[in-house]
Amino acid sequence: MRKLPAILAVLLAIPFLTLGVLFLIAASQSPSRLWVALALGAIGLFLLIFGLRRLRRLAEITPEALRTGAINLAQRLGGEVTAAQLRAEFKIPQQLAAQTLEGLVREGSAQREDREDRTVYVVSGLRLSIAEKVCPYCTTKLPVRSDLRKCPNCGANLEVQKT
């Protein structure tokens, strides 16, 4: 029911804006009505902007939007996100940020890791993977950029592995 005041503000803006336009038209015959038209228009515009901004903010902090935003944030940050980062990004309370991230853990989209004095949520599939060429026999590791197809130490075919 947090949407109700915003919806009422938008609905209340309609008559104010309508009356403002009518008084503006009438101001062409009587210039004294111009001030009334401007006042009604200003009130209507204020109510409309307030209601629409509030509705947009409420849409931004729905659980679905926060989950999507948390995954996008983790993608930008290399696959890891904390509740403090989510809180700062969306300007939400700490409890809501923690609930969102715990929801991702329950879904299986993220894993919770305790590091030092903070909790980090690692979103699976977004962590950067490093590829390297590895010899299956002597375990020599070489960069992928090298043109070698065979191990320089033992001559075996190199395999590309992601870590």
C-alpha cells in the first residue's frame, strides 16, 4: 500500500493541471486569471512529478528489480558483491540488501563467503575465469597467447584449461 499516496498524487494532479489550462485560456480575456492559472498549474505539476518519481522509486526497489540489479552489479564488480555495495547502489536499507542477497543464495544464483570482517556473495557464472595451456603429463603451464601446441619440456599436446 506504499503506492497509494503516489497514485493519489498523480490522480489529484489531473484536475489541477486541467483547471490550470482552462484558467490560462481564460487569461486571454481577463489577465487577472493568469496568476490563478499559474498557481493551479504549479500545484498540478508538483503533484504529478512527486507521484511519478515515487512510483518509479517503488518500481526500482521491488524484490525482482533488486535481484536483477544485484546480479548486474556483481557482473560489473567481477562476480562478487557485498550488502554494503548493493545498499549504496540502490540507496536501500541494510536489511533489504541482505534479504535480497540471501534470496539469491536460496535460489542458487550466488554463494555466501565470509571473508575477514565482511560477507561476500559470489554470483556463480560471473567470476572471471583465467585460461591457460597446461601439459597433461608434466603439468607445465603456459599462457594462452603463446603459439605453442606442444609442451616445450616433454613434447605432449597442450590442453587449454579454465580456472
